[in-house]
Amino acid sequence: MEFDKNKIKIGVIGLGYVGLPLSIAFSKKYPVVGFDISKTRVDEISKGYDRPGELTPQEILSDVSITFSYQESALYDVNVFIITVPTPVDSKNIPNLTPLKSASELVGKHIKK
């Protein structure tokens, strides 16, 4: 079975300093859903505000094909998932994989064959 490149819809899970710029970049070529569990973060981004200051309001709100959401239902018709959540390490350099596990569970609910 061949994948139709014209039907790609990308979901970027996690809108931090990696996920937000990645979402914006992909949205120049493909429809994108930028997803974050934080309603506050999504509300800020939707207004053009990036707390880390990686992107300007113009870059965030430029004419691109992107939707920002904190609601899982926005991921319904996504067919390519990219997880960009943090994996902080403790004092012994052991990563906390809880955000990655949670994001993987979320994607598992929406991924299709």
C-alpha cells in the first residue's frame, strides 16, 4: 500500500521550544495540528505569544496551515505523528520518561493503519 503524500496531516505532540517551530515549519507544506496538554500554552500560542521567545507573533500567526489545540479530538484525522515532549534528567542523568509515555499513549489512541 502506497502512502498518498497529498493526504498527509501532521500532528506535533508538545509545543515547546522544539515542537512549536517544527509545527510552523511543517505547516508551510502540510496541514498540521500542533497539540499540547496545556490549555494555557495553546491559548498563548493562538494569540501569537511564545513564552520562550523562539518565534515572533508574525511567525506564529503567518498564513500557514496549522491548528493549535489541547483537545484530543483535534488529532482524529492526523496520519503522521511527531512527539516533541520533554525528557528531563535527574541528578544521575536518568531521564524521566513519563511525558514520553503519556504522549505515546495519546498517539496510540489515534494512530491508524
